[in-house]
Amino acid sequence: MADLATLAVIVLYFVVLIGIGSWASKKIKNTEDYILAGRSLGFWVFTILIVCSICSGMSLLGVSGFGYTSGWPGIWEQVFVPLAASFCIIFFGVKLHTLGQERGYLTIQDYLADRFESPRAVRALAAVSGIVVSLIYLVGQYAAISIVLVWLFGIPHWQALLISGVIITAYTVVGGLYAVSWTGLFQGGILILGVLLMAPPVIASAGGIAHINTVLAGVDPNFVEPWFPTAYASYAYTTPEFLFSFGILLMVGLACAPHVVSNVLAVKEKRYFKWAPLVAFLIYAVVMFLVKFTGFAVRSLVEEGTLVLPQAVNAQDFAFIAGVEYAMPNVALWALFAVIVLAAVMSTTDRLMLTVGTSFAWDVYKNILRPSATDREVLLVSKVTIVLGAGGTLLLAINPPPMLAWLIWMGIGVMLATFAVPLLAGLYWRGATGQGAIASMAVGLVSAAAFGYWHQFVAKLPMHFSLYALVLSILALVVVSLMTARNSETTLDSTRTGWFIQSRALPSQAGSPGETWFVDKDTPRRE
């Protein structure tokens, strides 16, 4: 339980977050400032924001808990998740950033509505789907924050949820993306430094990696293998076929998530996309590997009878907390540790909340229900939506899932099945149509729910449920697109659709001022 010093440090941490929100509120002059921070994010603010948008309650609690239950077969997560940041920046960054500046996109739904020539249907379906998956994801984040506050203060679960909800909602509502990005930089720095300081002592206290592997092998020889040969036990689901689906789920699903991909629209300069993929990958990979090794270490300590986890349905999610408490019993360090864990689990929550608010206010309210709405009105609706969304997800988080990672994977799975196909096809396949995009999102959302239900309540599937939904989503887009009229060439050209990541000018063939030439396959064209 926290002492007075720990309480003071945590209160100071919360005060800093509120202070950043207050400072950010003074920079907001219009809707673009609130949603995209005035398209002003520098290299480090953007790169850390991408990492923090992907980093979540899983990054400390879920990842260590996954390592605790699965051993080395779960290590692939530490490659797949950092790759999501690189995938997002490489495949979406340059194109969407350029289009956002040229055509004034504020959300990913703006792009989808424009590319598929569907200002209402595609926009509405994408916005509603984005809100739904963000709310699912939020439940996992609040459950993670509650675990930390319950451990620190010994307070009831519902009180921990209320405290966390009020703090995050406050600075997100008042500061928009300015607040989210700058608190993300602050929280990201704390997280990186904290894991570098805290993880090695836990691993050392368990006797180092070699001894940990010996203990894990004694529990189950497959704990020190790259995967489980078959799903012979509840923890042995990381088989080769599951890991295949797991890689697609995390690398592509997270990259396509609305709260992640929309960050590329807020970047100040396109040149940042050159090094951001590598920097984001390295930062997140180092953090993730250390946290997973901490989960291994705690499992070793528990098996040897040195450490006992709390009696809870999600006991493995306390692995990182219990490990640090054992390895670093100095009370003076608990305050720093508490802030580190809070920074990890709060860094995605605020971005998700902002995505929910802006998706409804801008895409549904402004662009569908009330086109005449003023900036002031849109901002008000966004803030009210954030508050309502926070309240609803806090209620759902009162009964946390048995394993935090599973709830978060479910949210990512719905994102993969719903957004990946229309977004990637919209950017890179000129044959994708608006009707195909609608069919893809609808089929993906419904089939993800169906396969997820089947896996959870009927019979376990050999691969993650989202892969089956993804295949159906692809089929729906391709079949319907081939059966419907292609979008106009003007729209395809103006939205830079084609098999290239970055279009380039052709100086020798450039036309008159105002004409821009692009390369699509081998045929230059102009607009």
C-alpha cells in the first residue's frame, strides 16, 4: 500500500497531466486544433505518440501476464507489436499525411468518405465501427489502471476506476490532441526510463535468464520453446498456426486502428516519416522484451515459492507489480514505480477517448446529422461524447476479464476485420469501390463478433478469430468491387490511389504550374 510520499508523487503526476491539459486548451482555436493539434507535431512528439497510442494496459500488466502464463512461445508479441508502429508509419504515413494537408482531412473517415465517394454511408459505418472498437479497447485500459490503483491504495475497484476516469477525461476534454500528444511525450519518457530501471533488478532477483529458463522448463518443457506444438492445455494456445494469425492481428490490426493511424494526419513535416518507423520500433521493442522477461522471472519466483501473486481471477496481470515490489522493496522507489505503471496504462486511454469523441462529433454529427454546425458546437459535442464514453466504459470495466490481454486482443481483432481491408485497398487498389468498402466493413464487423463469440463460448478456434473475419472482409471487398462501378479516375488520382507508397514528381514531364504529375505503375499522369 502506498505511503504518504508515494501519494504525493502520484498526486503531483496527476497535477502535471491536468496542467498540460490546461496549457493545451489555450492553443485550441478551432476544430482542427482540437482534433489534430493544428498539424504541428514534431518528430519526437509524433514518434512517442505513435508508441503511446499502441502502448496500453498490455505494455506492462498484460505483456508480463502473458509471459507469466505462456513462457517463450509468447515472445513473438515483442516483435509483432513494435512492427505495428513501423507498418502504420510506412504504409499510411506519407500518403495520408500528404492527402490530409492537400484535402483538409481531419479524420480517417474523411479520407474513406472522399476516396470511396460516399460522404454518408462509408463515413457513418467507419465512424460507428471505430467508436465501437475504441470503446471495447477502453474497457481493457480502465481495467489495467484499476489494477494499479487498487494495489497502491487498497481501495475498492470501483473507486479506482472513478479516480482514473475523472483524471484522464479532464485533460483529454480540455486539451484535445495537444494535451494527448504532450502528455504522451511525458508519459512515454517515464515509461521508457522506468522499464529500463525496474525490469533488470526483477530478472536478476530470479537468478538471471539462464536460471529462469531452467525453472520454466521444469514446469513445462515447451515453455522454453519458440511455440507450443499443439493446444494441449489452456495456456498452450500459441501454436504455429495461432502465431501466424497473431502476427497479422498485432502488426496490421493495431496499425489500422483509428486511434493509431489518425496520428499521421497531425505531423508537421513529411520528412519525419523517414526515421520514425525505425525509432518507434526500437523504442517499443526494447521496452516490450524487458517487460516480457519480467513476466518470465516472476513465474520462476512463484514456482520456487519465493513469491505469491494475489488471489484474483487475473492474478497473472499483477506479475510486473509483484516482481518489482519483491526485487525493489525500498519504499522510496514505489512512488516512481507507481507513476511508471500509470503512465503505461494511461498513455493509450486518452487517445482512445479522443478518437471516440472526435469520430462522433466530426464524422457523425457535423458531416451527417448537422452539416451547419459551427466549430464551437462540434467541440462541445466532442467533449460531451468523451464524457459519456468514459462513463459507459467505466461501468463495463467493473467486472474485469480473467486475462487483460484477451480483452485487448479482442478489440484489436475487431479493428483488423473492420478497417484493414478498406483502408489498405483504398490507398493501394484502384479497383476498390465504395460499395465494396461498405460490404467489407459490415461483413468484417459482423463476422468478427460471430467468430469471437464462437471462440469464447462454443469451441476454441485454432487461430485468432479475427483472421477468419479478415478473410471474409477481403472476399466481400473484392467480390462487391468487381460487381460494381469503379470510382471516377479523377477521385482515384486526387486521392493518390495506386501501388506506390510515395508518389513522386516527374521533372522532365512536368506540365504547367499547378499541374502535379504522379507515377502509378509505369504510366505518368497529371491532375
